[in-house]
Amino acid sequence: MSLKRISLRDFVIVRELELDLDQGFSVLTGETGAGKSILIDALQLVLGARAEISVIREGALRCEISAEFDHPPHLDAWLDEAGFESAESLLLRRVIDTQGKSRAWINGSAATAAQLREIGDALVDIHGQHAWQSLTRPDSVRGLLDAYAGTSTAPLQALWAAWRDARRTLSDALQAQDRLQQERERLSWQIGEVDKLAPGLEEWDELNSQHTRLSHARTLMEAAESALTHLQDDQGGVLRELSRVVGLLQEHTAIEPAFAPVAEVLASSLAQAEDAAHSLQTWLRRTDLDPDRLASLDERMSQWMSLARRYKRPPADLAGLWEGWKQELVRLDQASDLEGLRRQVDTAQAAYLAQARQLSRTRQQAAPQLADAITHAMQGLGMAGGRFEVQLDDCEPSASGLETVVFLVAGHPGSTPRPIGKVASGGELSRLALAIAVTTSRLGTAQTLIFDEVDAGVGGAVADTVGRLMKQLGRDRQVMAVTHLPQVASCADHHLLVAKQADAQGTSSHVRPIEREARVSEIARMLSGERLSDTTLAHAREMLEGAAHLELKSASADAGSAPKQTGRARASKPVRS
């Protein structure tokens, strides 16, 4: 499920790049300004980061970024639900043009940036060079603890929203009782007026149809009687004449067979005409002028139109308006039910508090474990004797729970742990962020871990530890690191060199894997700069040979051997009952 290949075209100062990536621990190094972080920036874009036209290489019309991953089985359900094909590899692609338009694809099907971000969270875990800044933000700190505890605040946030909405509904009802009562009285009066008519939803059309027929009854009856006269008149009616024609043709069919089908058609027409005459007779027997019914329809339609004019609606809309008023009255009655609204608030509050207390218990159990793990990681990162604590402080209920989470650190033996932002120096913050990143990176499902200059501000023996930690992580995950430390680079399984190159078309950045003497030269450059001496080259070879033969212990084994007294969680106030 690791990153297999990344492809760039016209991205920043990269014209074209196809780079195959390997498992284990890989480093990207190069001179300052060579563009070491370009691959990381490109990967973040193809994973859904905000697109800007500034990433398009000067003179190009668009930039393209593709990233191919091993097939991730645990994402099959997500791919299927989102409508993406599941293939042997997972291919993410993004194109940004000079008009600011961004398009994205997942396995060849169009995707949104949000979908890229969602799937990217499950594929890659990126730790930036300013990761320490998040240690001073309450939301980030709480998120780290919850991730370590393997819990989520999503269910609690839904319950908090339900409780908040119930309280808002009750508050609105309390403030609006006078207005609601006035509105209720108005609706009740209007409904009472229309109740007298009780209009049906389809009644208006039927009334019009009946009224039209009754108002034209005399004309219709005269038309029917005249039609019957023409059909049945004894002297020259249609039926008499048609019967005579049929008999005449039938008499001569023996002589002229062609008359037979004609006589048959006319006989059929005669039968249909007789049926028509019978239907007219039936209609006339059942129909009369019915002036009383016509008067009743006139009265009802007059009432209907009067109400429609009063409420400035077409008559056909009156029945729907009446139903809408009744539904609104029911809503107002519910809003006026203050006791019912209070019960809803109590129920929502109880559900929220039950979930919040469970989350508090989970955090209380995870806090000392996280503190122990990070405290141990600090020992090898230049903070020997330092101590890390996770403090839970009681607070007012919120969408995040009943407590705030504060990270405390004591950088030296005997010092009192205090909030990170107040006591840690820049270098300590970087090392602490690295300790947290290494500790928490083992928890996620992402198989590709990226560290973008998180080792800034460290050196010497600490840098050796950082390199060993990265290599250790690379045994179980794919690890990529942008670094300026030769100690870290020498521990890598794979070394990628980033360099600028100038030609007639301008300056561009290139990335290539290096081995053997080329890698020795790069490590030597990182040690002493551009002037390479026999001494620095020998030192570089020594570092690479030492890293190759060093037997590493896993971070989890190291954590298990940490002194029990080094890390603890400061006791929090009792959880609110």
C-alpha cells in the first residue's frame, strides 16, 4: 500500500519527472534552494491540498501531478461506494491550469479535491518542518491524544449539536411566546373561516365542470333531442335510410359478390348508430335542468371565490393553503409546549453527558501511556532526564468533551513540567515534535510516512538518534524524509539527490537516486560544504559503513525498556457528573 511512483510535469521548476520509489527509508537531500521539498509539495497537491496557479512552471499552460500507490485493500469499500474502479494499483492524478481550474481523477474517474483529501488521509501521513506549531493549539493537542487512544469525537459532536439545537429551540420558544400566541390566534381564526367551506384538494375543478354542464343543460338537451330526431325520424331518419340501403345491397349479393363486404360495413355502421341513439335516449331520461343543483353550485363557488379573494390566492390554491395553515398551527402548538421542549433538552443533555463521560474515561486511560511513550523518545533526542506529561483540565461542556488537553514538558531533570509553548525553545520544540511524530506514526493506517525537515534544529548525537529512528520506522512502513543532516542521510536505505540544472530553456530541478561513490560525495558535501577533502570523504564512508552494520532495535522495544517513573499523566479534576 506504499507509494510506488510519482510523476510531475511543469510543476514549479520541474519540467518533467518520473520517479520510482522503494520500500524502507528514503532520504531526499540537496543544496539549499535545489527544491528538496518539491516532491512533498506535489504529493500534497495530488492528495487534495489547495491548488494555486503559482505552482505552474513559468511559461507552461498547466501542471500535472500523478501518484501511484500499491492497491489498498482496506479502501475497496470506500472506492466502491464513491463509484471508483478498484484496480491492481491506485492512481491519483491532478491537473491545474493557468485559469486557476483544478481537475482530479482517481483510477481514471473524475474526483473532487475533498475525495482526494479523504483517501489521502488513509494513504500518507505527512509531518512538516513546522509540526511543532500544532503542539500549542488545543484542537491539535486533543486530536493527538484521541488518535493515540483510538477514539473519535464525531459521535460526541453529533450529540452536542442535538443538545445545542434543543436548547436553542426552547430558548426561542420562551422568547417568542407572545408572538407565537398572536400567530396562533391568527391562524386559528383563518382556519375557522375556511373550515366553514372545508374545500377539497380537487374539488374546485369538479365544481367548475359540474357548473358548466348544468348551466348549459337546456342547450345540451335540445342538441340530444335533435340528434335523435335525425336518427329515428319515420320519414327520412338516418336509421331508416341506412337500413333500406343495407337491405338493397344484400338482395343483390348473389348476383354481385362485391356488394357483400359493403353491406357488411353498412350493417355494422347501422348497429353503431342504433347504439348511439340508445345512449342519447338514456342520457335524456337521466338529465333535467335541475335548477336547485345549479343554484347550490353557484352559492358554493361564490363562497370559494370570496375566500380566495380575501387571502389573495387563486381559487384552486385555497385547499392547499388551508392544509398548510393547519400544519403550521400544529408546529406552533408544539413550540408552545414548553414542558415538552424542556424534556427534549433533558434527554439530549443526558445522551451527550453519557458519551462525554465515556470519552473522558478513555482519555484518562490513554494520557499516561502517551506520556510514557513520548518521555522515552525524548531521552534519545537531546532531552535526557526530561519528562512529558498529558494534563486533562476540567472545562465547560463542548463539542470536544468535558476537558481540555494540555501538553506539559520538563526539558531537564528536576524541573517542573510546564505548558510546551512557555518553556520549550525552538530546538526543543522541533525535537519534541519529532518524538511525538515517531510515537504517533505507528498508530495510523497510512503505510507512507513523510518527514519534511522535522529534524531542523538538531545535530550531533541527537541527529544519529533521529537517523536510527527513521530507519527503524522504515522496517514496517515506507518512510521518506527531506533532511539536511548527514547522520540521517547515512541511515537511509535509499538516497535521492535533488539538484538544479541550467540550460537554454532556463533553470529546472531534477531528482535522481544515488549510490556508492556518488552517495559518499553527497554525504561529504553535507558534512563540510562544496569543498570535499580526503578527510570528509573518509568520514562520509565511515558513516555509511557504520549505518550499514549497526544493529537497530525497534522503537517499540525501546519504549518497553523505558524507566517507568519517567512519564506520567498529571491527575485531572474529577469528571463532571
